Amino acid sequence: MQIKRACLWLMTVLLLASVSVWSADAKSPKDAITLESLKNREGEVESLVEKLLPCTVCVQSANGQGSGSGVVVNETGLILTAAHVMQAAGEELTVLFPNGRSVKAKPLGANRFRDAGMVQILDEGEYEFAEVGKSASLETNQWCVSMGHAGGFDPRRTPPVRLGRILNSGRFLMTDAALIGGDSGGPLFDLDGRLIGIHSNIGMSLSQNNHVPID
């Protein structure tokens, strides 16, 4: 129920702000924004969130002094995150799952120029993971979903979900899917549930958010 209310509120705000632009850009009646199309989109986002919440994790230092977000990308517990999250967290890492499970992890390496980092969970087991997509083919105004442990890990709630659009791409992807502290390293998905970026930083305004393109 919490997921449904959050998704509905986010979609309502975005669509009220942007419906005139999208209506003007519609190529045919089939592309027009209708109540039915919005209901279908809401259902898509709800299903997506339910599937991807378990692999959206918090990455923090063993002493709890530095933390950010990350996303599991294979069943053995390989995690993508931001390089600056790894730098803050240090060499001994703890990974926290939305259900409260805690496991140990180690840093594997980082590309600080692109703000990309990689972490490996040390506890053996099979982990739920996100499918890695492509970023080169993303189009302006394409829908995207941002997830992460905004404000840091909180056992009282699941990672907040933000809905947005691709604004442009280059060295970084830019979206209007809002980020705040704690989201760094978290995942950006397309509406097929594929990972297309990793959260890096906020741009000149809260509506300009930068993400490491997955390619």
C-alpha cells in the first residue's frame, strides 16, 4: 500500500507539471496522454518497484561513519555504487538490505573520473539482482525510476522511489528524478527494470541530477 501511494503521488505531480509538453510532442493519437495510459504506467511502476527493492542496498563503513547506496547486479553479490561512496566508507564495508539483513563486503575498485565503483559481498549465498541495461540508446524525456537510501538507511521504511525523465546524456546522464544525500551510488532504472545508471551528484538545481551511465 505504501508503494502504491508513493508511486501515485509521484506520477500525479510529474504529469501535472509536464502533460502540456508531452501532449505537444505526441506523434499520433496512440501516443496521447490519457487516464487509461496513466493507470497502466502506474501499474508498471508498482511492479517494477516490488521487483527491484530487494537489490537496492545501503553501502556503509564497518563503523557506520560513511554510507551511501548501491545495487546488486549478479547473484554472487557484486554491487555497483559510486566511487565517492567507497572513498567515504573505507576498506571494511557493511551492506544493508531493505529487509534489515546485514552482510560484510569489500571494495574491488573504482573509476574516480566517472565516479563509478564496485563492491563484492563476502557472505556466500545467492542474491536478488538487477539486470544491467544500456545507456547509449536512451532518449530525452524517456521515463526512468530512481531508487536509493535517501537520507541514509532507515529500518522503518523501504528505499524511497522517485519517478523522472532523461534530460540529456553525455559523460553523465541527467534526469529530473530528485536525489538527496544518501542516494549516491543507488540505481537508476528504465521502465523495463534494467539498470541504466548509478547516482552521482546533484547538478545546478534539484531538477538536474547526474548519474553515471551504465555503459
